[in-house]
Amino acid sequence: MRRRIPEVLALLRSSARLMLEMEELWLATRRASETETLVLEELARIRSGMCRRLRVSDLRAAYLRAKVQAPSIQVPSRLRLLWEHVALFRVSQLCDSRRDLAKFWIRMRWLLRHGRIEGLLRLDQIALNAYRELRLASGFLMALVTQTN
């Protein structure tokens, strides 16, 4: 029994890596609508001068700027954008990669390996990124089960 534990752990690790790779591929290959494409372009323009995380107000501003180019775009309310931002089984089409999550977890692992406990003291960031991982994984699994983009 004891000899099987490392084998089972290795199998679980490789399965998790495969799921993360599939999730990244899913994020990269989803088709974006015209609205999403315009909003992503506006977000890129807005973000060029920012170094902080995207806020609901930034997203709303991007929708408003995209509406100037395409008047048919419906600008969601702040409440709707906030709901989209926190809904567990929905992954925004504006999320195109999990690079920032991977970078965070790599940084945390490095801090722990080098005996630096300040990484563990950032419980708010750990909880937020764990929630983002859960949200992304649940959205991916829902898309996989329902066979949608």
C-alpha cells in the first residue's frame, strides 16, 4: 500500500497538469464575438497606461468606448458586470489566459521553498487566486460537459 501512494500522487499531479493544459487551450481557442473583440481592443488601450488589476469601472469604460465604434453594442450595467466578474460557473470571454494565475502560484512556491513566509501572510491574495482557479476550472468543466465554446 505504501509503495502505491507515490504512484497515485504522481498520477494525480500529471492529471492536474493535463487539465490545466486543456484549460489553457480552451481559453486560447474560444471564439470571441464582435462585441468582445471591440471591448478587448479598448481594454488593451486602457491597460497600456495601467499596472493594476482590471476593475468593473474599467470594463464598463471599455464597453462605452467600444459602443462609439459599434452603436449596436449593449453596455451592461455595473451590477451585471460585477455579477459576471464573480459568477462561479461563468468564465468571461475576456479572460484569454491563465498566465497571471500560474505566475502567482510559481511565485508562492518559490517563496515557500526559500523559507520566506511573507507569501503565506498574503491570505487575501491566496484566497482570491484560489477562487479564480476554482472559477476557471468550473467554467472549463461546464463548457466541456455542455460542449460549448
